[in-house]
Amino acid sequence: MKKIVAGAAAVLLAVTMIGPSDGYAKKTTVAEIDKQLKQLQQEVQAAKAAQEKAASRNQEAQHYKNKTTLNLEYVLGQIEQVKGEMSETSGKIASTEQSLTVTATALDEAEARVASREKLLESRVRLMYTDGAVSYLDVLLSSKSFSDFLDRADSLKMIVDQDQDLLVQHKLDKQTVIAKKQELEGQYAQAKQLYADLESQRSLLKEKEAEKQELIAYYDQEIQEAEVITAEQDAKLVELASSRSALETQKDKLKAEEAARRAAAAKAEAERRAKIAAAKAAEKAKAAKAARSADSSRSAVASADESEDYGGGNGPYLRPVGYARVSSPYGNRTHPVTHEVGKLHTGVDFAVPTGTNIHAAESGTVLVAEWYSGYGYCVIIDHGGGMWTLYGHIRSGGIRVSPGQRVERGQVIAESGATGRVTGPHLHFEVRINGKPVNPMPYL
């Protein structure tokens, strides 16, 4: 930014120095002006280089912004997916907790049964320990009759079967309690761990989301800064073109004065041949006049041919391509290339095919006749009094004038094309007052 301000200050200083001053004309030489022109050309090249660098920076930032936006959309999708999985896992945890609550009751009942059986077995063991072991055979042999024997045998069998059943059920209940408890605790721990893992994954994704948002903001800043630099360089190029035009005018004036001085000296030295020289000069002037008259006639015919249906409306300037259709007027619009909404269209677009002759809207001096940023190949004409006209998107090789050249109203200065930032061939025409674009239509 400091370099840009310093360059603009140098341009303003140059414009101040080259103002029309008789004192300055006496001190400044053509060589000095050539030196200043060379310095201006270097500044023009530097401004264009800065402009190209800013355009490259803009394009690169836009590319990475688009890429980061796609990555952000992917991350947001992953976050939504993880949130869904977390919700599902949370449901599983709640269901497992409910199952644990239900199973806890069943486990309490099973444990109560186990405890009851253990008391029964313990009481039988204590009884056997207190009364002493009684042989099943003694019980049978002490029967009083055969029927008593059968009753005692059945009773003994029931006792043995009951003891065996108690032992089996006791063992099965204990195994069931342990297995069910381990299974539910494992499921609960697994669900809790899965939820913790998902929470950790979600935190990482949120960090990525913040990183992507920060990157997008950074690239937006890069794009904005590049556009500011481009606009500043555009203004600087216009100022440099104006300074160059002023220097060229001053240079021509010095050359004319030098030529006049030399002519006067030559006349003083060759006074004795004045009559002969005058006669020859008169003949040459007569021939030149005749040639100019012929050229003027041919030019008038050609101009009439080229300017058919080429005229003005209520404004003072000619339409540069006749009454071609206006495809895009002056004012705010959505840019057809960048799709930026509310972008000021600084001129008028005339829909004409490539190669259409472009005419000077008014007489003036050519300031710019070269590639000029988004305008592509461009011509700018200074009409005096701070009034300029600009002709953009000229085809490659289609410029017919050069900087510093004097052009006349209606003169063909270029051919239309589609260079620069365009979607198709047309002529972009601007009217500028003191370097600022205004609506061209009232001036045509």
C-alpha cells in the first residue's frame, strides 16, 4: 500500500512539473523529458505487474476458498452423521440401563432362592451333624411291615431326589446370576465407551469445522485485498497515461521550438539562397496542398462509407459503432463472469460481432492503446476539459492508433473483439469525467 501511495505521489509530482509554463520550457530539454517518459514507462510496467500479481492472488484465493467450502460441507455432513450415531447410542444406553433395572430385580429373586436353598442345606447338614449320620439301610431295615418298607423307600427316594434337585438348581441359579450380570455390565460398558468415542470424534470434527471457517474468512480477506490492489493499480495506470500524454505534448512543443530555432539559423545562414528556396518551397507547398486535397476527398468518401447509419442522438458525441443494440446498460448489475451481485457496470455494452470498426466519439489525443486489465485491449482518448472516452474488449491486433496520436471525430481507431473479462464479443464504451465513469448515453 505504501508503494502505491508513493507511486501516485510521484505521478502527481510529474503532472505538476510538466504543466504549461514558459519558464519550465526554457529549462527542460527533450532528453530530460525522455528520461521522465522512461521512468513513467517503468512505473506503468510495475503497476501492470502488481495488477497481474493481484489477479493471480485473487484467482488462487478463490480456488482454495471453493475447495475449503467443499471440505466444510463434507465435515458438516460427518458431524450430522456422528450426532445421529450418538443419539442412537444414547438410546441403547437408556435401554440397557432399563434392562439392568429389570434384571436387577430378577437377580435379587434368584439370589433369594439361592440363599433359601443354602439355608435348607445348611440346616440338613447341622441336623446330620447333631443327630449323627443315619444309614438309609438302617431306616429300611427298621420297617415294621412290608408296606412300611415301601413307604420308607419312597420317602428316602424323595429326600435323595430333592437334595439332588436342590443342588442342581442352586448351581444353575448361581451361574445364571453371574452370567447375566456380566453380560449386562459388558453391554453397558461397551455402549458408554462407544458414546465417549463418538463424543471425542464429534469434538474433532467441530475443531475441523472451525478451521475451515477460519480458512474461508482468510481467503475472503485475500480476495478483497486483491480487488483493492487491482482498483488502485487501475487508477494509477490512468494517472500514468495522463502524465505520459502531458509529457509527450511538452516534448512535441520543445521539438517544435527547437525546429523553429534551427530553421531561423538556417535561414540566416542561407539568405543568399532564399529566393531559390522560396520558389522550391512554393512548388512543394502547391503539390502538398493538391495531395492533401485529394486525400481529404478520399477520406470524406471513406468516412461517408464507413459512417453509414452512424450518427448521434441528443448528445454531442458520435456512437462508436452506430446504432448497434445495447446488450448491457450502465449501472449496477450481476457481473456475467464473476457473478458478483450489485457490481457497477461502468459503461455501455454494444452487441457487435468481432471485427466491427470502432470510431472515435470525438476528436482528441490517445492516452492508452494497449492491454488494460479486465478491459482486454483498450483505447482511451482524452478530449480535453477532463473528458475521456474508453473503448474496451478490442480484438487482438485490432488497435489502429498509438499513445500520443491525435485522432479526429469519427476516425476508425480499432476493431471490436472479445479480449479481457468477457463472455462474448462486444464493445464496452465508457465516458469518464476527471477519471470517474458516468452514464455514457446522455453524451451520445
